Amino acid sequence: MSSLDLFFNPRSVILIGAAHTEIKFGGIVLRNLLRFGGKVFPVNPKYPELMGLKAYPTVSEIPEQADLAIIMRPAPEVPGILRELKGKVRGLIIISSGFAEIGETALQDEVRGIVKEMGVRMLGPNCMGVYNPHRRFDTFFLPPSRLKRPKRGNAALISQSGALISCLFNALRTSHAGASGAVGYGNAVDINESDLFDHFADDAKTDVVVSYVESVGDGRRFIERAKALSEKKPLLILKAGKGASGQTAASSHTGRLAGRYEVFHSILKRFGIREAVDFEELIDATKALSCQRPSRGSRILIITNGGGLGVLAADECMKQGLEVTNLPGEKRERLKKTFPGFYGINNPVDLTAQVQDRDYLTVLDELKDDFDGFLIIALPNIPGISLELAGLIKGFRETAGKPVVINLSDSSITPKLTALFEKARIPVYLSPERAVRGLRTLLS
Amino acid sequence: MSSLDLFFNPRSVILIGAAHTEIKFGGIVLRNLLRFGGKVFPVNPKYPELMGLKAYPTVSEIPEQADLAIIMRPAPEVPGILRELKGKVRGLIIISSGFAEIGETALQDEVRGIVKEMGVRMLGPNCMGVYNPHRRFDTFFLPPSRLKRPKRGNAALISQSGALISCLFNALRTSHAGASGAVGYGNAVDINESDLFDHFADDAKTDVVVSYVESVGDGRRFIERAKALSEKKPLLILKAGKGASGQTAASSHTGRLAGRYEVFHSILKRFGIREAVDFEELIDATKALSCQRPSRGSRILIITNGGGLGVLAADECMKQGLEVTNLPGEKRERLKKTFPGFYGINNPVDLTAQVQDRDYLTVLDELKDDFDGFLIIALPNIPGISLELAGLIKGFRETAGKPVVINLSDSSITPKLTALFEKARIPVYLSPERAVRGLRTLLS
């Protein structure tokens, strides 16, 4: 069991700053904790009871020890609260902001010192904390009515920024994928990305780890742990604070320095750790990696029913270092005989607006051994494409065992078709270039 | 009146290849033409009547002349049909494919010759034709039940690829924008992008022209007409067929050669013509340009309630040549006094998860004279953000008269909030980097 297991599977939690209403952050978190199986001790001197639970005026009046304390009171109160918690808990999540990110480094150093003395691990301050769908343990102060949580799944999300995690939640949910766990670690005074890499490297429920990083404290350890993790499962990193403006912004966000991006980038590349260039690529790659296992090769077959989208996809393949190789001559001749003369039997294969669902499968079956990855482009705004396409491609993917991604354009049947594909673990993208980048993630 | 006006506002149309059912392309187009105010003469030897209209077995039996003929019969029949049409029509749209794009250059040359002899203008072959929402004139063979058309608006769409046009239709529709007209011109044997640039340059209903180009016949004329158009209104070009793979694909798509992209790119840049790097940027820039008029400057103010998204936006500004300049000292001090101490009063301004709608307006009002463009980032998954935000920002934009774009993350209120913003002509983007790129389009 990881040393951080306590933070994902606590048996009991003290919530300092619990509130009676979900208009307050302390009320949102308390409401979330009601769904979690363990004991909850809300602390608030103004109420004898909160949401049906006995409330305690101070920490000292709680009659027993607890695994975790979650602190949501204003920053200046935090040192005093920590002193009260001494000997009472085994771990801390400090959600409160108002520390190094706004220049209050002395206060942050004081907190660091007290936590060290207490001999416990601490997440934060200035953080979202933990979401563990397997235990319904959720310290995020975002009301579920506004932000739905993703279902259980295989992607672990680690982020300095709480905002990013909440965006990733949405991305997983809308792409029919799920989370194995999520952590917003904020200013990273104690627990940082490296600790979390180790935790999820050993977590059997996690197949891919997604990490948003602004700044890294101990660069050497970061690289070492990232490398160790990525030898076990795909690790995907989005680094923010790349230029001068972003670095200034990062420092006033979590109070850590962002460092030279070029160095960071070249080290990741050297160790074969995946890097997303921006938010959207992070979302797209997460989707791909949570659906399919990466494999090797660079030969891409593009099959389209819209010529223009095939051209754009071929352009992007070149940009991404993927090869749109020619069809083997004999098979090309066979396909030419099978299809009407106006189909374009090259790579991309252009099935034109006259396409029928089955045509895609005919091409895939003929060429499955000649390519390493497959990009299906379908504009479902013509009568020949139906919901059956999803079942046909699903069958192909299961037997071929190679990466397959889809670019669907919008149409009345697109939402249903997308759901069918994604439930079959075939990621759907809304632009040909994004689909190519998703496919590239699966081929390295 | 443009010489191509006939193609957008015909009084009467002959449809060769009309069908009785919308499962066939000739039936879809006939159904579309029923909604158009002019006379329609369907030609089909098998039926005396089609969709309530008298049908003609051959062209020669149509008793009068017509403005346009639309041809949807197989390619080998086209030369014969054209000969029958001699003296009968003033313009031609050949939708049929099976010409130079599959190597049938001789057939295409034959068609070119006959059309020249006829002395009329021709769109196609291998094309979608025309959509003019102002006349409900629609030759697109995509059933409206599958692909909804955009409403009337100010964006003209010109594309070699029909697939791209249909994707742009969706993009306009989902972003609450509209089209002034759309043309898919396919193999461009006669009418090409340059002719269409001239047409829309003079079209009073068009404020922005969006052009998807794979290949250009007469490069000098293309640049000349593009330049002339872009001096009147924004022209946005997406060039496909950039690399070797894409160029091969382009040639088997519309049978024209794509040429050296580097040359194309540097000429566009020299003449200040906007270029989108990929499909998504085309969509995003179209949305921006159809909502707001471009202006000058490069100083960007970013206001966020999610620190991480602000950092990513600042990074992208730098990448795009935009400046995230410091707040003027005095105003910064004033804002610091106005807001709680944990708000980050820098650029990006970080209003944190404790934000209230009005805080955005407070910052904008204070700093409206110090910046050229404004990026609002809102994560609406916290209680302090409501639908009222749209009205507040709308008011600001109307008085400030400078570009304003929004990055909204997903939440239960995001769809409604997006609609409110976009109806107020403030474009909404789903990632911070896309929002920055949208803003950049409006600042050049």
C-alpha cells in the first residue's frame, strides 16, 4: 500500500470550516463527505449540528482520532488550527488559499514547519484535495450540481491547478471515460507530483496518469519518478508557465517558480515521456490513452468520405511524423475492382459522399496488416452512414488489436454515433487534425 | 450586380438527375429546391411527376429557357447532357464526380470545351454547388434532417471541398452565427476561388469571407483578388495539401496540383491575409470574425477564476505575439483595495474560486483603457458565477468597442451561458488557448 493511501481511503475525516449551506464552500465539501462511507467530524463553533451530523465547536472536543483533517478556514487561522490538530490526525489537506501564491511566504513557511513537527503528510495549501470515485471520497469544493464527477475508470488526474482538474473531469465524462482518482495539490508544500507519480504507478486501477504541472520543486526527483512511472504505464504531462508571461502567472498562482521550459521539454523527450502542447491536446490524448493501449509503428491508413478532411488529416500526419504510406499495389487493384470508379483508392481512401457503412470495413479488412494505425473520417450527413458504422469498426478494432481513432463531423446522428464509438473504446474527435494527434499518442 | 449573381439568385432551375426519393442525392436536391421561390424543372425519364412537380423525360422537352441547370447524372453522360442544354440555360452547376479527381482528365477537358462553346459560366464538376439562405436556394445533396443549415448571417463560405463546407455549416450554427452564402466549387474548371472572392467582395450582406483551398490554378490572379477582397473585409484562408502526403491527397480529390505551400504562406503573410493553421482554427477564427470587427493592438488583459487556465492563456499569448502587459501601478493598488487579499491582482487577474459575477466587470471597467483586447476565463462550476455574467460582459463590450472573447469550461450552466454570450456576439471557446487564438484573429 502506498504511503499516501490514507489520502484516498481514509476511514474518518475532520472537516474544519464545515458550513450549513452549499452556498459556502465548507457546505459543499461537507455535503460531498456525506456520500463517503467513513466517519465525518464537522467543526464549526456556530452550529451544534450540520447536515444531520453532530458538529464540534473546536478540534479538541472531538472525542477520537481521525485519519485526515481537511482545513477550509482563512489562511491566517491555519497555524493555530494545525497546533490544535497535533496528535489528532495522520494526514492533512489544507484547501485554504492565501499563502505563497499571494506573497505570504512567511505564513507558508510557518505551516510547513508545524506540519513537519507533527510528523504527518500534507496536501496543499491552496488546493482542491482528493477525489476517489471508488470510495466516493470527494473534497472538491465544486457543487456536483454544477460540475458532475466522472465515473470510475482508469485515468488518474494529478494537477497543481484545481481548475484544470475540473476541466479534465468534464472531458472524461463527455468522452465516456472514467477516473481512477484525482488530486489537486496546489502549492505542494509537502506532497508533490513526484509522490503522486509513485502512488499511481502502484495503483492497479490506474492505466494512464495525466499530470498538469506549473512548477517543479526538486527537478531531479521529478524526472526520476516520472521516468519510473512511465515505464509502467503511460504518463502524460502538460507543462504550463512556458514563457515569461506564463511564468509570472504561474508564480502568482501557486507560489513556485516555473523554471526554463526548454530544459524541461528536452528532458521529457529524452526519457520518452509524453507531453501535451496545450489544454486541448491534454484532453485529446487523455481520451486516447484511457481507451486504448499504445503500440508501435508510424504507417497510417486514412479512410474518409469527405476528400477535404482526408487532405487535412494527411497534412497533419506529416507534421506529426506519421507516414501516410501507399497502398500495396495488388490490394489497391482489388479494392478498385470492388468499388465504383469514382471512389479514390489511394491513401487517404476517399469513399466519397456515395459511401455505405460497410465500405469502411471492406477497406480495413483488406489493409489491416499493412498499417500500424487507422484513422476513420466519417461525415454522417449523408444517407449512406448510419449508427451501424460503430459496430462494424468496433469489430475490426477488437480483431486487429491496433490503434483506431475516429473523426466525426457534426450531424443529427453524431451524438449517438459518438456514444457508440466511445463506449466501444474508440475515441472520437471533432477535427481531422485532432484525430491524427490522438492517434499519434497511441503510437509511441 | 456580380456576374455570378445568377448562381445565387436564379429565377428558374433545371435539375437533371432529379429523383423521387430522398434516399437518392437527386431526391435530396429536388426536395431542397422546392423551398426556393423560383421555377424548378426536374428531368427524369422514368417519372411523369416528382414530388408534386411535372417531370421531363429529357431537357429538350422543357418548354422554356432557365437561368441554371444542375447536373447530377454519372460523369460519362455529362457531355451529352451539356450538348442538349445548349441555348437553354445561362449557367451550370455540375455536381457529378468522376472527372480529373480520378484521372479522367480527357472527360474533364471535353466538358470544359463544350461549356466554353456554350458561352456560359459553370460551377464544378465534382462539387456541392450553392447555398443562399436569403433565397433558400440550396443545391447541397446533404439531407437537412442530417445536416441543418445555418441561419442568415454575415459569413460567406467558399470551398473546394464540400465536406469542409458542411463542417463550417455546423460550426456557424452551433456558435449562433449565420451565413450570407456558401459555395462548394469542386474541380474549378471554370468558376474558381478568385471569381468567388470578387463576388463576395461586392456582396453587402457579407462581412467576412472564409475560404478552404487545396490548389490554385492561376496563382497571380488568386493573390490579386484575395488582396482586393481583404482590403474590403476580412478574408480567412485554410490551405490544405501542405506536405507531400496532403498534396497527393489533394490531387486525387479535385484533380488540381497543390503547389509549394511555403510560397503560398509567405505571400499571404506579405499581403496581410489571414491564414488558419488547421480546421479547428478555421472554425474558431470564423466565429470570432463573424461576431466582432477586427481592431489594432496587442496588449491583452486576461481575467480568470481558475489560475491554471490563466497560466495556459498567458503562455499562448506569448506564442501568438500578444503581450500580457502589467497592470498600471495605481489601478492595481485600487483593485487590491477593492478585492479580498487572496485575489491575484496581476495579469492574468486571478479572481479565484471565490469570484462573484460583478468582479469581472469591476476589473474591466478599471482597466478598459489600458488594453487592446480582453480574454475572460470563467469556470462556471462554482456558485459565484451565474447567467448574469453574460449581460455584464455584453454591456462592457458595447461601450468598450474592443475585442472581447470568452473561455468557458464545461458545467451545468455552460450551454445556456454560451448561448447568451454568443447571441451578444461574444465568441465562446472551450480551451484557453483557442480563446487566445480567436482574440488574435480580431487584433490584426
